[in-house]
Amino acid sequence: MDVAVLATIVMVAALILFLIMGVPIAISIGLSSAMAMMVILPADVALVTCAQKMFTGLNSFPLLAIPFFVLAGNFMNNGGIAVRIVRLAEALCGKLPGPLAQSNIVANMFFGAISGSGNAAAAAMGGTIGPIEGERGYAKEYSAAVNIASAPTGMLIPPSNALIVFSTVGGSVSVAALFMGGYIPGILWGIAVMIVAGYMAKKRGYINTEKVSGRMKLQYFVQAIPSLILILIIIGGILSGIFTATEASGVAVVYAMVLSFIYKSITVRDLPRIILESAKTTVIIVFLIGVSSIMSWIMAYTSIPDIIATAMLALTNSKILTLIIINIVLLLVGTFMDPTPAILIFTPIFMPICVGFGMSPIHFGIMLVYNLCIGAITPPVGTVLFTGCKIGKVTIEQVIKTLLPYFVAIILVLLLVTYIPALSEFLPSLNGYI
């Protein structure tokens, strides 16, 4: 049997076996990749090569942005910044049906535009708005579903850790271009969730009983200005060329930390805890990237992407049908795999196919991340789903039925993002990236 074929069989079979056994996905990817490497090379050489590939995969300047954005998000969550964003969102959504739920959605979009993390948004906004919703008679499963369905907008609206990861495996794709491309799809996701939440709020009788005066709205806006300025600093700095996305992440940390101290929401004693929490989150992401780099090398060696591309094109040469198949595969993958390893594994498989049909790497990157963001809110491995349920004090069984209409709306937007390139490419082209 050919060595490449045997290595492929060993890697795929071992990965499936480890996942069935409940081994953490990062460990499963690392072990299955190492076993395949030993088929290709002698054991001692294989282990050294695995270490080299892990180092090479992590030796990337753009990846430094991830720990900094994670840390900035934790400062926001602990430093009183999230509360001010919630107040502003509530003032903006006061006249909409289910105003607190709408506030949660808008606040998740604002928070995501600073932290780049769906989990951080679900924890911060759900923990802040959820108790208020409970006091005003909102059902727990409704509140949790709204929070869960809207939290992934933070993974699309820049800065986005998922888009940073994609840029490292997407060739010469600019992080700034991907950031610009994520705005419209992320906002459309949020609007779709708002429409469903509003319809369900009307049926449940969740109407606004408290009016916020114009003076209070102005006060909330003024209080939120320092937090909103952070968005302008990050995106404006990147677009103007003042600093890179990685440097912007460092600026975000300093700004969020200083603002938290000014608000007197944290003290020096809180710093070790916040840094440790950020380190734990970062280690998980970084380890996934490292072990996925080994798998990516093996896939290139065994020509797995070419084999899959040939098989798919043998089924149909229609761009529309091929993109539907890719979307279905990515949606299924997202149900049992976190976005980071999925991006690292499936980008080299599907990107050549899509580019061959004339899709730009930016458009493909947004479509890929959008698909995997849906996976973050679906069982059995949806991390945002678990976070939202824990914060909302509901079980997955309680909330999943309420989430179904949101899935329909979000997937409809996915189809728009897939087949209308302008949604992903308009802002990058406007800023000279295309």
C-alpha cells in the first residue's frame, strides 16, 4: 500500500476513534497527526518533525493578536465597560418589541466589535442583562436563546480571532481586509436575530413599560463614549496604517486596562486573576493551532485537499451546487469541532475549490468563518451554546427548541453571504484591499 494512502487512513481513523472515546479535540488532532507522521518517517525523525511543524505554525506575528484581544475582552468584562455598553444598547432599543432582548443583541454586537470573542460576549452580556430580563418577566429560555444566537456576531465583526487564524492559513490574505469583510455579514446576522427576537417578543407580550428620557439616553451615550472610542482606535488605526492588527490588540489591552482602573471596577489585586484567565483561554487556542499545523502538513504531503477537490468536482461542476455541498459539510463539521481547528483543517481543502470558481479568498474566508460560527451555537460541541446556557441558568434541552427559528434566520443570511460576494467584498474594495 502506498505510504501516503496508509498515512491518510491512519490519521483519519485515529482521529475518529479518539473523538468517539471523548479525547479532547486538540489532543485527538495531535495524536492522530503524530501517528500518521510515524507512518511517513522513522519514529525519532517523526517526533522532531512534529515539534518543528508546531513551532513553524505558531511562529507568526499576526497570531500575537489573539492573546491580546482575549486579555482586552477580559478587562472589558471585569472593568465596567460591558455595563456601559449595555446601558447604551438599552437606550437605543427602547421602542422595539422585547427591548431588553434587543439590547442584548446590540450589546453583543458592540462587545464583539471590541473583544472579538463570542464566548466573552455571551458571558458578559448574558450575565449583565439576563438578571434584569428575569425581573421583568422574560422567560429564561427566551433570554438565553437571544443571547446565544447573537453572541457569535463578535466572531465576525472585527476584531475577530477566527479571522486572524484564517489569515495565517489563507495565504496572503490581509487581516485588515478580512476585518472589513466581516462587518456586513456580522451586522446582517445581528439584524436577522433582532427580527426573530422581536416577533417572538410580540407573541409573548414582552413590551417596553419603562420610558427612557432623552436626557438619560444622552447620559448613557456619553458614558459609553470611552468604550466606543476603543472601536475607533482599533479599526481606524489598522485602516489608516498607523499600526497592524497585532499592534492594535496591544493598544486595546492598554486602553481597556486604563479605562477599567479609571472606572475603579478593578484593582491591582485583580490583575493576576484576569491575566491567568486570559492565559488559559489563549493556551487552548494556541495549542490547537500548533497541532493543526502538523495535520495541515500531512494533508499537503498526502494530497488530501486535491483528492477531495477532484471527488467534489466529479460530482458536479456547478458553482451553486458545489458551494451548497461545502456549506453543508462546514455546518456539520461545526457541530463537533471548534472554529479554530476547523479553520486550520478545512481552509486548505475547500479554498482551492472556491478560488477555482472565481471566489476571492476574502469572500471564502468570511463564508467559512460564518459557517463555523453557527457551529459555536449548536450541540454537541458549541462552546457559545454552553456558555450561554450556563450564564442563563438553563439546560441545552430547554433552550434548543427556542433557538430553532434563529437558526433558520441565520442560515438564510449565510446563503446571502455565500452567493452575494459584495456583502463580503464591498468594504474591503472601498478601502483598497481588493
